[in-house]
Amino acid sequence: MHIPVMMDDGIWRSSPVPGAALDLARPSKGGVRYAPDVSLDEVRALASWMTWKCAVVNIPFGGQGGIICDPHKMSQGELERMTRRYTAELMEFIGRRRTCPRRHGHQ
């Protein structure tokens, strides 16, 4: 998947997303790895570690995502827009009704 983001200079750039590995059997929690060399294998490994770390302490979470970019060359606004767009693209998988089962029925 690619996510288009408007940069501070007004130019739209598309950043590749190698994948988001989620344990969809349970709600997912993890992080987003922003790096110029992040790969699908790395994201899968990070997701696996997160799933195991959470399972050991009986927290029902696990997962990880990645975006290919250099966060050190991006402004705070660019990173925020990229994160918001990434989240919007994955909302089907990470929405509140998906990740917070105790809140079902609450707005």
C-alpha cells in the first residue's frame, strides 16, 4: 500500500507501507516504525515480539506497522499528516470497535 501525504512545500508524496502485521484474533496494539529501510520482514518480526510480550503478561494486544520514510528529514506537521493518513487507511482493522471490545456500544 502507498499513502499520499501533502508535504510542507505543497507537493504530494506517496510513501510505501510494507505492511501492518496484526494479530486479528485479539485486539491489536503496537507501534509504527518510521524508517527509510523498514521492510515487511522487520514489521512481521516486531509484530510477533509485541504479541508475545503482551501475551506473557496477559494483555490482549499485539501488532506493528511500518512506513518507509526518513522521519529525521520531515517536519512535525508532515509526520502528523502521514500518521493520520496511515491510520485512516487502516481504520477497518484498527478502529475502536476492533481494538476496544469493552467499549462496544459506546460512542
